[in-house]
Amino acid sequence: MICVGQALRAGLFAVAALAVPAASARAEEPSFGPELQGFDYPWPVSDYAFSSQGEALTMRTMDVAPSDPANGRTAVLLHGKNYCAATWEDTIRALSAAGYRVIAPDQIGFCKSTKPERYQYSFQQLAANTHALLASLGVTDPVLVAHSTGGMIAARYALMYPKEVSALVLVNPIGLEDWKALGVPWLSVDQWNEREKATTAERIRAYEQATYYAGQWRPEYDRWVNMLAGLVRGSGHEIVARNLALIDDMIFTQPVVYEFPLMKFPTLLMIGDKDVTAIGKDVAPPDVRAKLGHYPELAQKAKAAIPGAELIEFPDAGHAPQIQDAQRFNAALIDALARLGR
């Protein structure tokens, strides 16, 4: 996934046709603490404290009960890199109303969870952290609904614990192609760190408008821009950028696409076709860049590779259909979950 810090060289940020409304760009922009202190989530947040790699860590989680008669199922929502648990708000409400218990954690290194001084990030480690969290909550057979980078975590989780996943839903997951194998240059953690530290709200808006929302913009999107920008510019900006850089390296160097044929459990792909996300795209040579991030093609390849996978496409949506077209997305998700599972 292109990290927002890649705006330093990314032409996306300078495309005049996608200029963000000036009033939005000029709005007062808050800053938040290193664990997103000062940014409110829509439901109470609980702590899961544990030790990993010699570090005392805390995952923060929303655990939302069904608001309709319970159907006995639990949906676990996994956020992407430039997102947090709170960005699932509309989907949480819809799933809760449909009878699901909904658990939405912030992964270690993200949002309201701990930003460790030192951590070896891997998708296996994040999956293991999530598994331990769910065990502490008594959840053993969840539906995993995962977006963007969360899709890479969910794929690893399902492969590590295949008998403990009811169904897997991948929403515009990244990792549908191996960027390094396709010719995207490797960047060091130090280079990623400098790029993350250069992130600004203006760059985030421009990137998200072009990539997440297919050129569209609505005022309610500013909440998520300010969430991310306020975390990066806040009092913990150094440790936040350092963790994001390590996560960038994990995303780039640990592809999951080669393991898709091993995913023998009910799987649904939900894809916004106008997505063009590809990590490192802006530093790739032009001929390589032209090959990357073609989501309609990538979705079909993933569907063919994952045994029995279903595919739902949103032709006019970008990287975040659950935000851009929430009503349609949620209706399609709930309808699909009624027939998926085991």
C-alpha cells in the first residue's frame, strides 16, 4: 500500500483536477497523543494487556454487542494501515443491528494501541496478537472482515488458525501482488521513516481523494484525515513514524499472494474497482508503475487462486468502499455473511 508519506514524490498529490476543497484544507487541524489520546471512538474502548518480544503492550478494542436479537456469530473487523478501528463505524452499526457481536481492535503500532520502542513486525505476530485477544474475550470461531493491510493480517490469521475461522471477508486487501518481485525498488526502514515524518494533512487528503474515494470528496472524510494527521503530528510523532516505517517494511517484504491457494475456508472478496493502491508505486520506474494496482484484474486473479472464493465488486468505489458507499457495502456484506460460514 502506498503510505501517505510517499507524497513527497507521488504525483497523485499534485493533480489539480483532484484538488481538495480549500475550506477543508484550511480547517483547524488537531494533534493527538501517541496512542491517539484526544480522539474519541464511537463506543467504549477496552484494554488487552500482554507481553510480546519482551515488551509490555496493550491492544485497545471496541467490543459491541448486537443491538438486535443476537444471531450467535461474532465479526472481527481488522483495519488497514492508514485506518483505525473507529473507521469501521458504519459497518459496526450495521453488523450489530443484524445480530452480530462486533469486535474491532487497533493493532499494535496503530492508533490507540501501544507503539513499542522496538518490535519485529510480521503478519504472523499481529495475527498471533489478535488470536490471543480473541481468546481472552472467549471468541473461537469468528468471521474475519479485513480491509487493506488488515487483509494481509487476516490471511495469515486464517492460515495459522484454519479451524478457528468461520469465514474470511477481504475488503480491497493489499498484497494481491508482490511489488518487489514486479520491480518496485526496496526502501530501508530509515527511508520509510523519513517519508512517514513528512506526512501532512494536505497530502493525506489529496492521496485519499485520488485513491480511497475515486476522485470524490465529502466533508465527513475530514474526520479520518485529521485522525491520521493528528497522530503523526502529535507529541509522539517520532515513535509513531518509527512504528509506521517498520510496518511499511513488513507490508513490502512479506507478501501473502503466494499462499492464496492454501486458503481453504469460505472467502469473500469485496473490491472497489477504482482502487489503484500499490506500495512503492511512486518510486517505481514508469514501466513498472504502469503495471501496478489494477484492482479489477487483481480481484479476478485472487478469486481464481482462492478455492471457492466469491467476489463482489463496487464499480464506482475506490480503496475504501465501506466508507465511500457504506449503505451498499453493508447490505452486500450482511447478505453474503448469511450464506457464508461453516
